[in-house]
Amino acid sequence: MIACSVVFLLFGGMMVLGSNVATSQDYPTKVIRILTSAPGSTNDVVARMIAQGLTGSLRQPAIVENRGTLAAELVARAEPDGHVLLFYGSSVYLLPMMRPAPYDPMKDLTPITAAVSQVTLLVVHPSLPVKSVKEFIALAKARPGELNYGAGTLGASPHLATEQFKAMTGVNIVRVAYKGTGPSVIGLYSGEVVVMFVGMGSVEQHIKAGRLRALAVTTPKRSPLAPGLPTVGETVPGYQFVSEIGMYAPGRTPAPIINLLHREIVRILQNADIRERLFNNGIDVVGNTPQEFAAMIKADVESKTKLLKLIGMLRQ
């Protein structure tokens, strides 16, 4: 059923984009609200850059609201007029695959663009006596159930990247739930948890300050965004985890508004200063079309369905 819904999203989104029923001449007429996750997360940082750019180009204030896991539900229920948007990672559509959700991501949300892709790092607290993925696996196997990892939203990258790692290595590390990436990073550098898979932008300053130690990246190949770090896959063959963050509007938002927002968001992200700031924080600009974003979601759902089955978390 989920796969069918994604196909509906792909073709439904294309139909909406082909509609000429509405125009964007009078848009926006009020404040644009961009709902995202907790303060300090990569979502939050990039959303604020986009909001600043939209404020300048659309001549209406664009503000960011940190609504955590409620963000998707609130946007799904909002008026489809482009004044309430969602900036979030893949948990928007993956979480309902694991447990009932008060919204249908394939009907209640319209993809605008996969704005950015972030490098995800395997990071440990410096008190942990490991300096490589191999050493971490050995330690975790020697102390089954004793090491814990931090993760915010169920189905978000820190959670699924870790569960995939556990499934492929056989280690037993225990999840400690936080309200978002920001709080979980605080838990990591304070020593409440000892390991985390997390976006580079959320931890780079802590790594430079010695509060955290990065062991590897989860990309298929070594990343120029994190020079010197090996991939997890060099130690765990076949392991990779790529994370995109995208902008969504409520379902049934008119095509001209979707097209306008897509054009403006991509323009903002292509600004040389913005690209450099993002690159320096381990974030790469994507900025694809709504149709390409829908296809990306379809492919990710198919991939994550296999993972969720493997770890026993796919909702029946």
C-alpha cells in the first residue's frame, strides 16, 4: 500500500504541477511559516538560510518555527496556499511506515525540492577508547547492551543509520530517545550517550573543539566535505546511508505557487555565499525539481522498506 501511495505522489505531483487553475500573482499575502525540527539541527540551520532569502525576494516575512515531530502534521492540516511549509528529512514519510501517523505523507504533503544533502558521520564521545570503526565494533561486541546511542525522531537519519549499522555488524547498542537532533547532540558531548550517527553540520564545531571524535562517513565514497575520514563501508562492506532534507507544502497547493517556491528556494541555495557556508558545515546543495524529488522519495521508500523489514520495524 505504501509503494502504491508513493506512485500516487509521483504522478499526482506531476498532475498538480501541470495545472493552470491558480496563479501566484498575489502570493504571498502574509507571513510564510517554515516548520521544522528542533533548534540547532541541520534542518533548523538550513531552514533559516532559506527563510532569510525568501524574505528578501518575496517581500513578505518568512519565519522558522521549531515544532519538532509535530511539524509534518501541522503542515499537512494547513491551508494549501503556500504560507505554511515544511522543511524536514526523510522521517516525514518513513515514520508512518513504522507506526500510525495522523497524516498521509503521500496525499497530505506536496514535494517542492530536495534542498540539501548532508554528510552523516559516525561520531563517538572522546571517553570511548576507539579511533576507528573496526575498534568501535570490537568494543561494542565485547560489551553487548552496555553502549548507548542518541537519536531524536523515530525514523530520522540518526535512528535508521544506527539500526542499519547494528543489523549489518551484529552489535548490540541501545537507543536513548531525545526530542530532536540538537538535544541528542548535547547528550552525546555531555556523555549521556557515547555514539551517534549524525549530520556533520550538527557536530562539526564539537569535533573541532575535541568534545567529540568522528570515526567515519556514511556516504558510498569518501566525501570532500569530510576530508580524511574513511567510509563506514570500508569496514562494513555494503553499508551506506545518504540523507536529504526537503521542502514540502500542504497537499493540493496550486502548481504556480509550488513552481514559484521551487524557483526561489533553488536560487537561494545556489548563491555562492550560501553554498560555501553549507559546504563548510558538511552540507551539499541538491535543489532538484518537484518531480525529481517525488521520484527520489519513491526510491527511498523502496530501499527503507527492506531495511525496516530487516530490523522488524515495518508496520503491517
